[in-house]
Amino acid sequence: MQPLIDNARLFGQRPEEFARLAEGPSPQVLFITCSDSRVVPALITGARPGELFELRTAAVGAVVRRDDLAAVPAARDRLVHAADEPKCSDITDPTVAEAVQNRVLTQLERLRAYPCIEKRLEAGELQLHGWYYEVHTGIVREHHAESGTFEMV
């Protein structure tokens, strides 16, 4: 814990670097990701403070593997009611890649269904990107609607 505390102290000693942040947040990107602590959007994208608005969602692997979530009832209830169980033909795959990718596509469909999003997409004012991040390799794959596949960025 001490290294984290020490870094937090050093972080605050660069006021000139963070002065613009005092004006308030102005992110241009909403980054929806899983709650997996190994997935760090700013690290993956190189974003600076204030550039991303991050929304963390519950992990898909627990649902696919049918893990016992009794100890975390709020997460369990959220997963049960959030969407259909992600489809996964190989639940022995520790990355549950297929299920995670299917969840990404489901979330994109849900976002597109909002009238305000649909309107901005049609006007070319907004773009949606579906990514799958491979924790074990560091590779980012983006969904391509034309091919229906996730391809390396």
C-alpha cells in the first residue's frame, strides 16, 4: 500500500500539469469497460486526466462460468437483470473471449437504441467503437460490422 500512497503524494506535486482540470471535466470519450482491475483505459489509450469518462460494468466471466456470486449480491443482481447471458461455446476458455465480445456487441446495440444516440450517429456527430482487450497479450481488437469480426487495431 505504501507505494500507492507515495505515488499519490507525488502526483499532487505537479499543479501546473493539472491546473486546466480545475475548470471542470470535458471528456470527449465515454469508455465503457469491465470492472476487471487489469483493464486500465487511460493506460491502454494513453489518455491524460480528464480525457476519458469511464464507466465500469460487472464482469462477464462470472456469469459464463456460473460462479457463485452470493457474497456480492448487488453485482449478482445487476448481472442477472442487465442482459441475456452472454453466449459462449467454450466456457473452459479462461478469457471467455467469445462471451465478452458478444457482451460488447450487445452494449453497442443498446446504445444505438437510444434516440439521442441514434440521431447523433445518423448526423455523423458521434461514433461508437466496440473493442475487446486481451489482458494476456495487450492486444486491442475492434469490431468491424462489415465482417462481423474483432480485428487487431
